[in-house]
Amino acid sequence: MTLNKEERLKLEKDGLDVLHDIHRYAEAGFEAIDPGDFVRFKWYGIYQQKPKTDPYFMMRVKIPGGMLTYEQSVVVAELGNKFGRGLVDVTTRQAIQYHWLQIQDMPEIFERLSTVGMSPIQACGDVVRNVISSPVAGLDAKELFDVRDLVFAVEQKFLSNREYSNLPRKFKISIAADPRDLGHPEINDLALVPARYGEEVGFHILVGGGLSAKPHMAQNLGIFVRPEEALEVIEGVVKVYRDHGYREKRNHARIKFLVADWGAEKFRDKLEAVLGKAYLRGGERVQEDWNGAYLYGVHKQKQAGLNFVGLSLPVGRISGDILLEFARVAKQYGNGDLRTTNTQNIIIPNIPDENVAALLDEPIIQQFTAKPPTFVGHAVSCTGNEFCNLALVETKARMKGIAEYLDTAFPDFPTPIRLHVNGCPNQCGQQAIADIGLAGALVRRDGKMVDAFDVSIGGGLGRDAKFNRKIALKVPGDRVHHTIESIVRHYIDHRLESETFREY
Ligand code: SF4
């Protein structure tokens, strides 16, 4: 088998083994870093920031299921302020991302995160990444059962586990027991979704989803897994992928390609052979309409007398100071917990009925509102060329500007239209599942290359999950808001009464 460059690097030295080198480089400085170790830094959540010649890094920090305690939020915010020029981005996998870090900052960042049980370990790299869940797991009256312990157990199972520290590529898991698919199951390498088998509740297992340049929807293995069997099944799926996933070409190494080649039945047979056990066939997936994981406003929790409040963080960017303020109000009016969402927003849970009004009156909640304008409230963006070395175009400011323009053009717009942007053919901004998706490109204008976007429409998950389709190519960035405006106007003029954008 011909191994690609990254596979050879991993065989020379495991990604997890770069930790002592990070500490060594923190003493010796940026210039001392071995080029191969830049690749291995990902196992500790560290990426080189653009341009690679500058001594700055991005770092992702995992937040399993998006669940943050007060103490964790404070540390995350203070580190962003101290080392990251104040920036704290919320990602589409419920993690946070810092920018502007330097190699000498890393030991203190690792140390302070560990004091609150957090870590960037395996936030990136060819490993099991941050496990996502419904942003309201354990709170949602609609969920079949509470998956929080399972989310943490999976995190612990794979954390710094050398049996699984060299997978063919990254591995993304979603675990949720809510019927609205708030964990975006179909676009994960492995997803556990709620199911019933007679009177029993448990999971169906989906494998082989993923976005990037060639998006695939995950396939249902057709087995019913009891909650107490879930961890062994998850480990089994990762083992099958580790041992059978493709390692020749990086862009053909995700589990989606293996599942597409094998089919769900063969994958299930292999999984059962690895685990030495057969699982119940059938059962029924429990699924309602997908809401895109937008949870704005005040909602009753399943715990009597408590509420969660969904707030908008436009394109997922806040500062450490803002996060500190969220932590303060969460503590003052609730129990201090916060939740990050896979739509780059934030939720304050556990607010007693009698505290809701006072919380909503706080200036921070007026600013990052529970009732955002439609387009700003449904806009998602990847990092873009401000920091990302793979980006072709700028994304966050562009998307914020487009959404604000549309909110002015269409005030009080009744139906949410989800806008997503990626800065390159990768899909960190998940544009393939957007109602209107933008994928960054470059186009020549007056002899110069300028930002442009391919425009796609009609994506979404849930019962009729499908990826969007391209309808316009390389629209210059300074005109793309007009293109979207025309699409929205066409929808308004031609839709049937109460027809959603997705149905249109
Ligand atoms: Fe970078 Fe592309 Fe991911 Fe955006 S989608 S963060 S440009 S790799």
C-alpha cells in the first residue's frame, strides 16, 4: 500500500507524542519547530494561522456536547483575552477556537484548561474529535432519554487513547436522543439517533456521513442498540474504520468512502464480527421535523420550573469579555452553565421561571438577543482567510454583512432561511446543508483575482435530508448579496401560502 505523507509522518511519531516537543518549542521558540511537528500539533488542537511564516496559531478546545460549567466558561474567556487578542469563536462542532496564540503560550493554556477538566487534545488530527450532541441534551422535554453521560463516556474512552490515535482521517461523532435531529446526525461519520423497539428506547446507528468537497449522507445500519450497548458499538465502529479505512489518498480516507463502497449491510456484518455479537434488527427511528438546531427564545425544560434561553451570536464570534458576561448572568440567574450550539450560538440553561424576566433585561441579552433578526439569526460562517491557510476568501465579515443587508431588505421576514458560507471547498461552515449556501472561489476581474462565491440552494437535514444544488457560479463577493436578494424575492413572489424555503 502506498502511504501518503501524513501517514508516513504518523508512523514516524504518533501525534500524541508531540506534547513534550510542544513544551520544548515553548522554551526554544517558533524557529525551532520541526516542520513535521506542525502536522502533529493538530492532535493538541493547534493549527498554524495564516500566513504560515508568522509565529501565530489557532487552537480548538473541545466542549463535549457543548456543555460548559461556569468555571470552564471563565477559564475559556480569560485565556482568549490573555493570549488570543480577545477572540473566542464558537464552531459548528460546539467547540471554541482561539486565534493569535504563540508557541510559548501553550503550556499555560494546557495547564489552565486542565484545572477545569478541559482540553484541546484531539480537537483536531486523525482522531475522534469533539463529540457533539443536541445543544439541549438533558433539558429538552422532547428527548427520549438523557445522553449526557454517554457523551462524556465517549470523550473519556478516546481521549489520549493510543489504540485510536492514528485513524485514517478525522472522525466525527454525534450522539442525541431528540427527535428533531438537533445533533445533525446525517453529516457525521457516526451518529446515534433515537429509536424504539417495542416498548424499549435506544438508538439507531448511522455511519458514513460527512461534508467536505464530496458530501455524503450517513447510512442507517438497521440495528437497534440499547443505551448500555452504545459505547461498545461506538468503539466497534471506530475499530472497523481504523483497520479498514483507506490510507492511500488523504481526500479518500474518510469513513464515508468505505461505507459507500461496502454498503450498510457489509459494514454492519463487519461491526458485529469485530464485537462478536449480533444486535436486534429493526426498530423504528424516532424523528420529527428538523428545526436546524436553532433554539432562540425562552423554552420550558423537562425539569419543572426551569427554562433554557437561546441567544444569537452572529457568525459565532464573540470576545472573552462577552463570554465572561454570559457566564456572570448564567451564574446570577441560573446555575452558571452555558451550552454552545452547532449553529454557532449559545444557550443559557437552568433559569428558574421567576428569573427569566430579569435575565432578559440584562444588557448582554439585549445585545445578543433571544429574538434575532431572521437572517443574522440563521447565518453560519467558517473561519475564512482572516486566519485559515486553506481559505480562498474572507467569510465572517462577508456573511455578517450579507445577513444584515437581507434583514434590512426584508424586515420581519416570516420564514427562517439558513445561510452558510465556506471559504474553500471544505465544509467547516457546512454550506451543503444550507437553504442558501456560499462556497468561496476566486474570479478574475480587471486583471485581478477577487473574492467570489458559488451559490447553492435547497439543502437541509431531517426526514427529507438532502444537500443543496449549485445555481450560480463565481458570483463576485461585492454582488453576492444582490444574488441572494433575488433568490429570496423570487421565493416571496412565487411560493404557495406557508410554503417554507426548503419546500419551495
Ligand atoms: Fe478554512 Fe475552508 Fe474550513 Fe473555511 S471551510 S475554515 S476556508 S478549511
